[in-house]
Amino acid sequence: FYGYDQVYDQRNLGYRGPTFAYAPMPDQYVLLALQRFELGRRERRPLFAEVDMVSSHAPWTRIPEMISWSDVGDGSVFDDLPVSTVTTAALWGDHDKVRAAYGRSNEYSLTALTSFVQRYGDDDLVLVVLGDHQPSTVVTGLHPDLSHDVPVSIIAHDPAVLDRVAGWGWVDGLRPDARAPVWPMDAFRDRFLGAFA
């Protein structure tokens, strides 16, 4: 449907480690595979990639931990790492525990992402990082004022990239504050393309 030139997934990324609840492989491995298969190639054209990081996806019953990038290998190292596990019924039956697990899963994903940028990013790397939906009501509870808003961040080493969006009223960091503007996704898309086209 989207006309991708190449699709990578659990069938062709060479991962030999365990699954992590919903995630067939940890986000750290996914990002390293992006580096190995695409970004690290000596001769390549500019790359536009969609990278789905799913370690923060429900049920949050088995959350990976960050390890040294040089130790990741084919992922089999994750077989030997201690990981606390809990059944979905036990976790989802305790609102405080499920919120904490959801938070830990997001912390892991964002740590993997920021660590990846620090280790492998160069001046040409630009990331648009966004959530695809709000947390489940098992995390948030049922509130009539819940929205469908998700945070969006632009991450880049080159200050000129951020200069192009300086007028958007965004704040520094990965967590927007209450003053952050709220736009529909199509409005963000149009602003982004307008800034960089």
C-alpha cells in the first residue's frame, strides 16, 4: 500500500533472541538492525524509513533492559538476561502496577532511541518520533475528557533542522508541556513538509 522499497521484520532481521510479550524483538535490536542494514551502508542514497518500535505495546508483562550496543549481536544475548515477567491477568488486575509497567516500557523505548541517536546519529539524521495512539484505558482509567492527542518530537544533531521549526512554539525535550500546540496529524504533516520541502 505505501510502496516501500524494502520491508524488514522478524523474518529477515536475523534476530535469534526471545520475544518480549507483544514485541517479537526489543526496540534496541530493531534500531541496531536499521543501522546495520541501511544507515551504516557506505554507499547509499538518502533514506526515509518508518521504524515501528513496539516494546512499549501492551501487555507490558516482559520488558527488556538496555545493554551495551556492542553486546547485542544477533539478539541471543537477551536469552541470558534476567527479565521480570508477570501474567497479563496479574498485571492488569492491579491499576498501579499496570501504570508502572507501561511507564517502564516507555522509558525503555525512549532510552533505546536516545542512546541510538547518541551512538549512531550524524548531522544528517533527523527523526520524527510520535505515538500512534493514547494509552489504553487499562492505564489511564475511564475519563470523559481523554483525548486522542499524542506527543510528536523532532530530533536532530544539526541545529539548522530545529531552526526551521523554531516558530512552531514547541519546547525542548521529548515531553511537551501544557503550552505545546495541538494540531491534527494532517496539519503537522503539512507544516513539516512545508518546512523541509
